Amino acid sequence: MTRKINIFDTTLRDGEQSPGASMNTEEKLIIARQLIRMNVDVIEAGFPISSPGDFKSVEEIGRIAGDACTVCGLTRAVDKDIEVAAEALRTAKRPRIHTGLGVSPSHLRDKLHLTEDEAIERAVRAVKLARNFVDDVEFYAEDAGRADQDFLVRIVEAAVKAGATVVNIPDTTGYNLPWAFGARIADLRERVDGIEDVTISVHTHNDLGMATALAIEAVRNGATQVECTINGLGERAGNTALEEVVMAIRMHGEELDAHTDIVTQELTRASKLVSSITGMTVQANKAIVGANAFAHSSGIHQDGVLKARDTYEIIDPADVGAGGSQIILTARSGHAALRHRMGELGFTFTDEEFEDIYQAFLEVADKKKEVYDEDLESIVHERERVSTAVWNLDAVQVSCGFPLTPTATITLTNMGGETFTACAYGTGPIDAAYKAVDQIVAVANDLAEFSVKAVTRGIDALGEVTVRVTAENGEVYIGRGSDGDIIVSSTKAYLNALNRLISDQAR
Ligand SMILES: [Zn+2]
């Protein structure tokens, strides 16, 4: 049997730190359910002291995870951080506190103002305090990739002695070449007393496009946990992409003496889900999960793949769940069929909720005949957006064309049940609709980005619109909406972003 490599997913913590990718608790729970279905070993659910939202997410994810995986909360090596994380993790059956501090010369000197000995003292204190609350404590040596190796050996050894069960060696800035990083891991294994009793984890970034290579080289040199995110989401150039690491280990398990327990057939779905929730699109030529990852357009390649798939394809698309959904529902699919498929997709509803969902499904099925899994997910997410909204869309009507002046009439209802109607003209129908919304909602903002994509194939596909608006204080809010009519989905998306802005700024 090869070594088991633990997959530590930090989409909800490091991934969420991507500019504009912030998620609310409900959205994090949707992703967490998918991570559980995919069988990740650890979910890093947030940084509890950083905000009430992060605290709540860690708490809620701890509640749904049960025995399925470890739930981890991030802290600095600060007492209060650790106490708050422990509090948030009380719901988790398998809680882990992730604590540590910067260890490179620039972190010690410029950020923390600590000598090496003081840093070691702080690390030991943090690990010991965390161990008072939980049995599973991961110590991170931030910016280990640029640390003095002798000092790294000393601080890691001190953390292990203090009770750390996992030591995380991050290349925080994505600076290393793979073999240099691998050599650091090999050196730690050789020189750190007690290292054989703990898990060595690596956390790498993609600044030089080598995050996956760094992680794999670390695995080859003895690391048995990899920290990564779906789609490589994360600050700057992002984190190591989970799907890449998992598939590289799967392709080369024997050589690496390694395997993971990830259900690879769920990778594509996880990728789409994270992209749709964060509004961060995946580049078409992205490894494993890009839209073109299994597309062959050159005639020679197509011919080759048709004769024998492995001529030009190293991965069977079915192994990563690509190639479209197999199950198609229609308007004739009854309650039982819909409920069954929704269950398989991981959604459960009360009878009352389900009736709503069924009506929405019928509307979509009437319009587009064939309903795919992606459509079902869209229906559920649309309903979630509506149920938490400050303002809901009752009606939108536009007139446009050449040489008409595009105009829009919008009717909205607020939480108190009051209804308002406004009319505006603009440079196009969407601009007109947004101006009419602005007249009613009246909250200052800038529309920073607008993008539209089809949820599934075909001209009758649901259109999903993502917008980003910037509030007066500079905060960015994402909004999404889906509908068969692009004007309707655009208006829903804008309203969704404004709803988030309003509820966030009210807190
Ligand atoms: Zn990071």
C-alpha cells in the first residue's frame, strides 16, 4: 500500500482571500458539503477571530462535518485568536487549530519585530495553549520557503516538542524552485527530532506557476499533507490547485508512493460550484477542470483520440466527472424523480421548500425541455438568494431595438412587503434596468464588472450573470442571477449584489 496523502482544502479560508471572492456563510456551507462529498481530509473553514462571519462559518461547518473530516480554524500565535478559534470549533467532532507565525528574516524583522529566540518562544506558547483546547494542532511556519533553514529546523522541532501534530511548511510567496523546496522538506525529515511522529504538510502558492510542482516535489520528499484550493483560488496568483495535485498523485501514485482518498469524479462539479459561487471564472485551458481540458480541435488529434483515447489524453474525462451530466429531467419527471436527483446532488428540503423548488423546476422545464444537473443547482441557488433578500424582483419589462431608446420598468418588493415601481432609460436595456433599480433601492455603488455565461449547452440554456459592485467604502460585492431571459438574470444579479451590500453594511 502506498502512503496516504491528506488533502487539506483551504478554499474557504485562503481561497476566499482572493480579491472579490468573499462568500457568505450559506455559500460556504454549500461548498463545504461538496468538499465532504469529495472526501477531503481537512476543511480549513475560516479564520474565526477575523470576523463574526468567519466565526459562524467555522461553527456551522463543524456542525455539518461530523465524522466525515477534520475541521480547521486558522489563528495567529496570539492567545485571543486561539481562544476564539477553540470556541468556534466546539461544534466540530474532529477539530484542529492551525496556529503559527512568520519565520523568514523579513517576517521576523519587519512584520513581527522578534528575534529568533522570541519567535520560538511565541510558537511554543501558541501550540501549548492550542493543545489545551484540542488534541490536533497544526503549526505553520509562514514564509518557510524563504527562511534560514537552520532556524526553520529549530522552530519546527520546538513546535513538535510543544505538542504540534502537524507541521505546515509553506512557500507563502511561491518563490521556490521545486527541487530546492523538496530539499528543505528532506532536510527537516533528517534533522528535526521527533518529526517521524507528526504529519508534514506543505502549502504552496502559484506566483511562478509552480505551486503544483512544489507540492508534488514535497510529497516525493516526505510530505503527507497538501494544502490546496479548488481551481487554485487564492491571493495573488492563487494556491495550489486541489484537482491538479490529486490527479498528479493518481497518475503517478506508484512512483510517488502515494495516494489520496479523493472521489475524483466530483472534481469538475466542485470546480463549477466554486466558480459560480465566487464569480471567479476558470480559464478555458486550465489543467483538469478547464472547459478545453478534454477538447480536441485539431483534426489529427481528433482522429487519434477516436482511434484510441490515450493517444492524446492522459486522463479519462469520466474520471474527473467531466463530459456533462448523464441524467436529464423533463417536465414529465414527477416529484419523486426530482427529489431523488436533488438528493443525489446533495440537496435536501422540507416538503414546503420542495414544493417551491418543484414549481421553479417546472417553469424551467417548460421553457427548455431538457433539465440538466447544472440547471437544478442553479434553481436551488436562485431560491437561496431570494429567500435571504432585502429586495425582491417582482417584474422587469424592457423595450429596446433600433432606433428606439432603451427603457425599462422595474417593480420591486422590500422585506416589509411594500412594492415600488420605477422607469428609466439607458444606453441599452440592461443599463436602463439597472438605473430603474437604482431609483428604488437608492444605494451608492459602482458597477465594476458584468459577465454572462450559459449554465448548460444550447440556445435555450439558462444564462447566469455575475456582477461586481463597489460600495462607497471600497468593499466589493458579487451578485449572481440566473434565468432563461438574459435581461431578467442581469437584473436579478444586480439586485443580489445590492442586497448583499445592504445587509453587510447594516451589520
Ligand atoms: Zn496561503
